Amino acid sequence: MKVNFIEKIFFVIFAFVVFFPFIPQVIRSSDTQPLLSILFILYPLFKYFKTKNLLYFKLNNQTLIYLILILFLFLVLVFNIFYFNKTPIFSRYFAFIQFLIAIFFGLFLEIKNKKNWLSYIFLIYLFFTFIYFFTNGFLEELLIASRDIDAEELLNLGRGARTLSPEPSFFALHMFNLYVIYKLLNNETDPGIQFINILLISVLLLSSLSGYGFLIFIFLFFIEYTKLSLFILLLTILFYPILLNIFYNYESLRSIDLIIKFITENPFSIFESDASVASRLTSFNFYFKNIKDNFMFGDNFTIPEGGGLIGVISGIGLIGLILFIIYLLKICTKFDKIKVILILFFWSILNFISGPFGIPTMGIIIGLVFRNKKVLF
């Protein structure tokens, strides 16, 4: 399908907002930037000049359900404000609104992509990762102001790259988000492209030196190369003492220290030893307890704590839990490839515990899972 110049501009802006969600920082104190919402508001201008449909938002069962859901959530918001006096925190509620906008794009946008698009994006991130280490995070300090700690201090603490992201864990999670979108858009992948993607994302994840990066790397490598992973595991068991001594020589590196603890203690020790993972588990426990107190109508996003999909459920209550269960069932019934199902479940678990749900990739992934129409390639 041919597109005109105005449509190309739309897709370039949309791609940038999705691929680089943390820059530029319009709101310097927040991890959630309003660029996707601005693009959504400006969409009528693109619609006026275009020749083809960017969105297939036509009146059918799926669009009706989506509109009814939005209306119902608005009524819950009004009810919480006027009956329970639960005034939402603006930043949290705006993140939720942008989450719904991202789901809208995932559901209805006519997505056009080349089969090797992810490789190019990973190469861009790899280039800026080298820049990050070479300049001690100069670009990140210049572009991102939502964190008080600077890159040099992060490096001194043994933390790795936070390439074009607020922190290393966000960087690792975002790389995983892009990989999940790629798997949803490209059912059949060339083995050569797949190998390049796995190689690049492995380097990027490990460069973050974060617990999330390490967990995602282990999972993806095992899922994509199960036989090789089992062979490496067998070699690790056979040469365990030798490998452990080698690792001990580099235990000052955060990623190596995590590997040592992963091997010598237990795989779950990473949840205690990695500060980023531990803080997110603490936030998760807080939201889990809060849901019990606001189960029916939610807390209306009155809690400033960071939280992933559990924060969404906590914010809108029972309807959020029902929608999350439907989403999990949709994964099981829509996809027939076990790898895709396992990747989506792993992604859902990570982002259920914690994650910036206001960034575009989160809602787009959920929208792609729910969409009925075949994605254009």
C-alpha cells in the first residue's frame, strides 16, 4: 500500500516515539513523556492530508468494546473522585491515559515494517551504548533529568549502561519491549536476522549490568536456543570449579557478581542481591496489599509509588483484574507458537511486577495481542 509524504512523516515520528520513549524530555521530572499523546491529538491533521487510512478505526465489535471500556473507566474515575474523594495524582493518571492511547495504536494502527527493522534499532542503541561508556553518560545527563544520580556514580556502583534511558533496568526492559513487538509483528523470521537480533540484544542486555538485563538475557537465550542452552548448562556443570575460579577474578563487575550468586546460591538470589529488582519487588508488595483495600473501584491512581501492570489494576480495581485475566487468556488462544506464548508470559510477569506503563511500547504490545485485524508487513 503506497503512502504519501504526510503519512511518511507520521510514521517517522511514531517510530521515534516508540523506539526512543525517554527522549527528548518534555517533562524533565518524569519517565513518562507526553509525545505519544501529542501525536494522537495531532492525528486529525495527518488524517486531513493523507490519501490512505493510517488507522482502521471503523465501527465494529472491537471498536465498540474499546469505546465502552473507555467510557466505563471514565465513570469509575468520576465516581471515585466525587463519592470516595480519591483525587488522582496527575502524573500517574496521565501515564494511564497514554497507556490507553498506546493500546489504541496497537489495536488499530496500520503498521508497516521491514523484517530487519529491529536490527537497525539495536545497532543504534549499541552505538549509543559505546558513546555512553566512552563519555561516562554525557548524553544521558544532558537529555534525561528524571534521576538525581549521574552516570559516573552509577558506574562506580557497578551499574552499567542506561543508554538513552533513565536507568539501566529501564534500558534492559525497553530492549525486551522492542523484541516482543518484533515477535508480534514478524511471524516468520529469517534465521540470519534472528541470529543478529539475539546477538545484539544479548550485548545490550548484558551491558546494562542489571538484574533485569541478566534475567531477560538468560530467558531469551534459553527460549531461542534451547538445545545450545542445555549443552552450555552441561558444560558448566562439568567444568564448574574452573569456571567459578575464572568468574571470581572478575567479581567486581556487577554482571559477573550476579552470575556467581546465580550459580553458587540459587537462581532467585538475584531478587535480593540486585537493588533495582529488590526495590521493584517492594513496590509490588505495596500495591498487592493496596488492591485488597480498594478491590472494587481501585485507588484511582492516588499512589505515587512506581508500579507496572499491577499499578494499573490497583488504580482501576476489579475491572483491571478482569481485563488482565482476559489478556492472559488471549495469549493462550490467539498464538500457536509456544515460543511466542512463553515470551509474552515472561514479559507480562516482569511488567506486572513493575515497569513504566506510560511508555508507548507497553500499551502497544497489549494492543497487538488483542487486535483482530492482521498486521500489514
